[in-house]
Amino acid sequence: MERDLALDNQLCFALYSAARAASGAYRSALSELGLTYTQFVTMLALWEEDGITVTALGRRLHLDSGTLSPLLKRLADLGYLERRRGVDDERRVTIHLTDTGRNLRSQVSGVQRCLHDSLDMTDDEVETLRSLSQRFCEAVERAAETPPPCRA
């Protein structure tokens, strides 16, 4: 097999595996709170910007409306948020945390600390990994705007 086609040499597979490992690490702790990983990251975004539009939230989370709408409905059913239609433009929907949703933050913070402390990585290593991951996503987004001609 050619070295460049070896599975363990693929950046895409390393990132995929890391993403699965990260979401799996959160799974049991979040399930105790009644949250999925995607609901967790949605709440993180809302704690940063309460009152965000659904469109902006979708962009922030890189989720399409088909994924985001049922996710928001479930979080609303759990009592963590409410959706509000714009007075001037009913097509504009904003997402607002409830008191219950705001209070969930302290519980999630404990989960974050526990999982971070369980990693056998220094703070600098974690920061480097996060930073490189963000740069990779940005580079892929830029490349998607003007894709190079790839041939099989």
C-alpha cells in the first residue's frame, strides 16, 4: 500500500477519531444531565450569546436548520430555552435561555473541569490542539470557497 494512502497517515482520520473520542468522553457525564454532546455545545454558544438568532446560532455551530430545529425544540422541551419570533419580522427567531438553562451552566462547568483534569495533556498542549483545530477548520472553509481542481 502506498504510504500516502495508509489510514493512520490521514489527517482527516486523525481529526475524525479525535472528534469521536472527545464527544464520547462527554457522553456519560452529559447523559446524567440529560444532554447530548450537540445539545451541550449549543448551550455553550447560548451562554456566550443569549438572544442570538437561529440563523446566527446555526452558523456558529456549523449546523443546518434540519439539525438545529429539532435540537432547539428538544432543549425548549427540557425547559432550557425559549424561541421568540421577531415583532417586526416573524421570520426572525431568537433563542433565549430560561432561568433553568442559565442555571445548568454551573453543572456543566463541573463536567468540563472533571474531563479536562482527566486528560494526560498539559494546558499548553490542549491550547495548541484547540488552536490548530480552529485553524484547520478555517483553512478548509477558505479552500471550499475556491476548490482546487482535484483529479482521481
